[in-house]
Amino acid sequence: MSWDDECYLLSKRKFRENANIINVFTSKKGRVAGIVYGGTSRKIRNYLQISNKLFVTNISKNNNQIGYFKTELIEPISPNYFNDKKRISSLTSICSLLNILLPESQPNLNIYKSFEKFLNSINLENWILSYVFFEIKLLKELGFDIDLSSYSDDENTLTSIKKIKIDGYTYEVPSYLIQQKIPKNITNPLIKKSLIFTKNIFLNKFFIPNNLILPKTRIVLENYYT
């Protein structure tokens, strides 16, 4: 059995002496794992960077057995931000979340398109807000749709913080997320409040109930905004 698709590299780990096991997020197959023989060679190692866009051909004997990938680089993404700690942290954070939370071999084109939308906005001035909205979109696609519009009122400014209760948990939510409007002045404390809000939703709905560990990369990203 074989198939090919475009994808983004979510994770990699060494397998035996000269191979890697990688997880990729494809547009048609969802999250898929496979072995890359020769993955530790200089040629392949250089482009097997987290978040890079690849073209893979998957070859396997059956659906229940891990196959192996033939890989080609389509677009280098992470190398563009090796000197930008915040942006590279956002890429590794997203890839880690997708690698943990996406079910294997279940396509989700909406999440795939949302990820590409974030990549297209990462060079904009307020790119970090695109990251926050990506996480909210991810929560929705994973089955937890946060209807923040029901908490909207005219008393709060876009930069104020409102306490809301969802399924027994109290969260502090920046009003711009509730009103879905971008404030003119984005401060680091406001960004951190936004990241803490989505993080706590992830923890309460996915990580804690399933005994999963929140990726360190997600914590690192949040800590840049103090």
C-alpha cells in the first residue's frame, strides 16, 4: 500500500542507527507516523526540521503496521526563524500540540488550513494574536467549541479582562477575544492572559483528563510575555 501527500513535520526521533521515526500532519491523511531511512544523514537531517513543509510518499504492508516515508522538502519554514525566539517557539508549540492531540490517521482539513493560515500571518506585526486564534480554532475542531460571544457586553473595553465560568471552571478572558475585535494596543500582559486562558482550556479539557503532559514548548512561548 502506498500514498503520497504534502505535509508538515510535527516531530522526529532517532530510530536505530541511521533512521528517524517522524510524525507528519498531512492534508488528506491527518497525523501519520513513519520511518525515514537515512534520516540521520546530513542531506535529509538538514531539512527534517519541525514545521517544515514536506512531500512524503508512504509505503506500508498494511494499515496496522508503521510504514516508511520517502521525503522531499517543499518549503523550509523553521530555519527562517532560528534567530527569533518567540516565532520559533510558536511553531514548535503548535507542532507539539498537534502531535499530541490529533488522532492518528484521521484527516482534519479545517485544522490543516488553520495551520497554514497561521504560517501565512507569522511575519505580520500582531502575529501572536493569530497564534491565539489558532488555538481557539483547534479547541473547536477537537470538539470543544467556546461560544465566547454569549459573554459579550458593552461595559468592557477590548483590553479589559472578564471572568467567565465554563463547565465549572472560572477563566480570565481578555475582552477582545469575547468581542472578536483586535485592540489597537497589544501589551505583553494582555497576550499572556490570552495564552493562559487557552492553555487552561487545553489542560482542563484534554491534558489533565487524559493524563497528558502539556508540551514544554507551549510553556516557553507563554513565558516570553511577561
